[in-house]
Amino acid sequence: MGKNYYSNKAAIDRYRKELEKLLGDVSEVDKKVLNKAVNIGLAEAKRLTPVGVYPKEVNFTTKDGENVSFRITRAKVGGHMRRSWSTSRIKKSADGITKELFNTAEYAPYVNYGHRIVIRGITKGFVPGKHILERAINKTEKAMISEFKKAIKEVKDKYDC
């Protein structure tokens, strides 16, 4: 959960109560707002996810000390992790409705949270995480508040409140 989870939840609950006063049942508004906010978070996660760059020219040294160099005609294109971001369907829960943002790439946690560099059993360093998911969640929370405000304004305009 983000740093502002409880204050954001309180603000959303306030907006929801205002909508309930005006509409009665707000389940469709909830779904619309949740979908928009999570889709904004999904777009942010995809935007922040790095894509592998693979050069066309390959150079390396063999065990015998011989330098080998060659060009690849068809370069590899990265982006597996970026394409692996997805969202779940909306699910009803005791607290209301939920929708999840997740990544199915096997190595996604290592990119997101960071990992050790181990060579022959010895830790040689640490690669810091990109914190993509956390940043996308923060963007989603902010979007949810602004989308609820828009929904309230639409309802107030519609019913001249």
C-alpha cells in the first residue's frame, strides 16, 4: 500500500458518501472510476518499465584468450516485461470492489525490488530496484481521487445540486 493509503481511502469514502446521497446506488460509478484509475496505473507501469537493448555487434573473449567479433543480421528486441503488465477483472469483496495490477514476467520482482549480484557464491554487489509497481500504485491512487471528483461533479451537474 502507498504512503497515503489511509488519507486517500478517507477522501474516497467521503466522495462516495456524497455520491450515495445523490444517487443511492453507486456501484456503476465505482466500477467506472476504478477502471479508469487502474488503467492509468497500468499505462504508468508500462511507461516506467525498461526495455532491453541488444546490440547488433557481438564481441567477447573465449577461455583461450581469443577475441571473437561478429554482427547479427536480425537483432533481438526486448520488451517482454513491459508486455507482461496486466490487470485483473473487477471483483466484489467485503470492502467493496477490487482490481489488481500485476506483472507475469518471471524476473519482474528482481527488476522492481532489486537483487544481489553473486559470482561463484560471493556477493559482488547489488542492483537497486526500479520500484515500478509502487510508482504506478501512487499514480493510481491520485487518479482515483481525481476521477471520483469528476464523477461527483458530473452527478451534481446532472441533478443541478
